[in-house]
Amino acid sequence: MNQNADLLRKLKTIVGDDYVLTDKEDLIVYECDAETLDTALPDIVVLPATTEQVRDVIVVAREYGISITPRGAGTGLSGGATTISGGISLVLSRMTKILSVDPTDSVAVVQVGATNLSVSQAALPYGLYFAPDPSSQIASTIGGNVAENAGGPHCLKYGMTTAHVLGLKFVMMDGSIVKIGGKTRDLLSLDLLGAIVGSEGTLGVATEATLRLIPRAQAVETMLAYFETVESCGQAVSDIVAEGIIPAAMEMIDNLTLNAVEDYLHMGLNREAAALLIVELDGPEIGIAVHRKICEEVVQKNRSIGLTWATDDVHRTKIWKARKVSFGALGRIRPNGYVLDGVIPRSKLAQAIKQIHEIGLKHQLIVANVYHAGDGNLHPCILYHRDNHEEVNRVVAAGREILELCVELGGTLSGEHGIGVEKMLEMPLVFNEADLLAMRWLKESFDPDELANPAKMIPTPRACGESGRPLSRHQMMSSTC
Ligand SMILES: Cc1cc2nc3c(=O)[nH]c(=O)nc-3n(C[C@H](O)[C@H](O)[C@H](O)COP(=O)(O)OP(=O)(O)OC[C@H]3O[C@@H](n4cnc5c(N)ncnc54)[C@H](O)[C@@H]3O)c2cc1C
């Protein structure tokens, strides 16, 4: 435990006694994020309230050679905020202020601990909103969204977080505070913003974000359709895009998930359907009726066994609730779920679904499936009991096979949840040594002492278990290091 008395005194002077936590019962709250296969206690939890406090904590951490792992709400699904090498868990959740909403320039400036949803709520009176909408938006923070380059159902049409971040206030690992970007897109200088968005806290700490807001659509139409087979549902998704329509969202859930949701919500879902598809269209009043008709025809051509359109906003919210509660509802089947995040070309959807099912059978595991189907982003969720170590081994092996499958099908490891500690060892499936070296150079130039969220994203000998910490998953998979 790195709890040097001098260090603690200095940290308390910066943020106040109440905001430095060292008792085991306090630390345990921060031992992982929503990916619970990898856990590790931080040595110290520090909760700053301002950019200057973040800077001072970083300076002190550097003085003592202790690492810093930034943390927002801890809803990450790749172990990004887990202090796998110990050190300080730097929790930004006190920094929740919406600093300004500028309806003329359609921009909001917020502290990074503000939740995703609170930004759209603040923009609502101006008819604007922040487009990236992770299903965790009620809790996940803008800092976490930026660091993970978060997506969400509506990112199919509007793009990921990176398309909506205009600027950042960012504390570098030498303690300097830099402002990158601003209220307009900077297209001239080196794209540091592009490097930082999605860097998972491995380059430094963001404290404020300038975000692009977009106008709410004039009209929205939401369809819920059922299918007898997963294949016909997948085909309908491809056919809608082939018609030249980019829906705001296209989300799919399988029969197992659908039944778990119905058990929870009792909203009258068709329990017999092999797959449920939600298609949302938005845009000007004029034109949306045409797209609605085309989508309906495509779905019917693919032998849908039931179709309904939201009649009003209340109905629409109900339909979306079915999708948004799906991971939580699966907790009724097993207490733990390992959510994967592989991406495949949309045309391979049916094949991937079949092979994922076979991987589940082979390892005698229950695998539920939720998909951002429009962009081929799969979220197979392997259900298990965390205390059953033998089962956990099978979960890890099946998870790796699913990721290998995604890569074999021409896809990649992550669509939105990031690499973190969870997929770090799979990085060589996609990147060669030269690619990884280029990433290491970037990391080293921002963080030469390797104190920013170490042992994450980029596989290195240290990340593969030389930190002296027990890395349960890494030990199991160490032969791939
Ligand atoms: C039920 C559920 C549904 C989800 N749905 C989606 C979804 O639809 N789309 C999606 O993309 N994700 C989804 N996620 C994953 C997760 O919510 C996102 O990755 C989210 O962006 C994480 O935000 P957070 O505040 O919880 O960050 P954390 O989990 O606390 O941290 C995530 C990463 O960001 C880094 N970080 C946090 N704050 C900062 C900062 N200020 N500066 C630098 N680095 C920082 C951390 O070090 C870590 O690497 C879901 C998660 C759950 C549990």
C-alpha cells in the first residue's frame, strides 16, 4: 500500500481531508468499473473539485512516483477506471457544473464530471441536445465519454463522441494546464484533440469540455418489429441501409434478452420472437413519411411477425426503455454479465450471431445478445457467477474466442467500450508490432514516467504482469503476452 503519511498530508491540503480516502471499506467501492472480471484496490482515492486541484494532485503524485487513474462514474465496460497497478484513483465526480450553454453558437462548456444526460437537459430549453447517448447516459460522465469516445444508439447517424467535442481543458502529466480546441473546429494545428479523445485516461486528465450541441429533429418515428429468425432481422437491417436510409438508430435484442426485459417490465413484448428490432427515424416532417413507408416494406419483406410504430413520446420512451434496461434485466438470469463490444461488417451479422451461439454452447455458457445493429457493433453478454472460478475461466476463454471471431470476420475489438485492461491482450490480433510501437511513442511523449493510467490499452511487458500486482485475467492469458 502506497499510503506514505507525507503524501497523504499533501493530498489533503490540496482537496480537503474529506476528499482523500484510504480506508479499505471506502477503497472497495472503487475496485473496478462495470467490468467486474478485473478488480484491484486503489491505494488512495482522491476527489478534486477544480482543475487547479487536479493539477496539484498530479504534481504531488509525480513527486512520489505514484500513478493516477482518472475515474468518472465507473460505468466503463473495459476496466479503464480500474487501478490495476494500484496508485491513486482520481475521481472527477465532484466536478459536475454546466458552465455555459450558448444557443447561438450551439455549444456547451461543462466540467467533466457532469453526466451525459445533464448536458442534454441543460440544452433542452434551447431546442438543442448533445447527440452521443450511451445507454448509461443517466450516470456516465462527459469525462468518461470523452476518454472512451463513447457511442450510443443514435451514434449510427450522428457519429461518436469525437464528432461532438470541440475543445478540452486538459491537465498534462507534468502539471501544465492546456486548452485544446475551442468553440469552433480547429482544422489547422496538429490534431491533439483527436489523440486525446478515446485515449482512456492514459495521456492525462481532462477537466472541462466544450461540446457541440445539435438541434432536436422536427419529427421522430420509432418502430418496434419482431422476427421469427435472427437472420431475417439482420437482413432487414442491411436492407434498410441498402435503401439509402440512415436511421437515427437501429437496435436489436435476441429472444433471451427480450424475455428477461419482459420479466422485468411486463410491457407486453412478444416472447416468441427470435429477435426484436427498434428502428428510429428522425428529420424534417417532410420526407420522414417516405422513409417510414420504405422501412415498413423492408421489414415486412423480411417476414416480420409483428410491427408497431410509437404513437407518441410516452410510447416511444417505453420502447426505448426495453432496450436501455436490457443489461440490467439479464441480472435476473445470472448475477454477473461480461459484455463484449466487438464490431463486424454489417453483412456478417447473421453469421456472427450463429457462431457466437456455438461458442456459448462449446463453453457451456449462456450468451445473451444486444446489438447496435446498424453499425455492426455487437454486445454479446456472457452470463455467469463471479464466485465460480472454473466458470470464470470459461467466460474469459469464450470472450477471447468471440473477439477472435469478430477480427476474422473483418471487424475489430471495440466499437465504443474501449480497450482498457479487458481487451489489452487482444490488441495484437488487430495491430502489428509497428502499430503498437507508434501508440507507445505517443503515450511516452505525453506521459514519460508512465503514471497516467498505466498497464492499459497498449500491451507492454509491464502491463502483462510485471507490476507485482496479481492480474487475475492476465495470469490466465499470460502466454499471449
Ligand atoms: C448499462 C450500461 C450501458 C452502457 N451503454 C453504453 C453505450 O451505449 N455506449 C457506450 O459507448 N458505452 C456504454 N457503456 C459504457 C460506459 O458507460 C461508457 O464507456 C462511459 O463513457 C464511461 O463513463 P464513466 O464516467 O463511467 O467513465 P469511467 O468508467 O469512470 O472511466 C472510463 C475511462 O475514462 C477515463 N476517464 C474518466 N474520466 C476522465 C477524465 N476526466 N480525463 C481522462 N480520462 C478520464 C478512465 O480512466 C477510464 O479509462 C455502458 C455501460 C453500462 C454499465
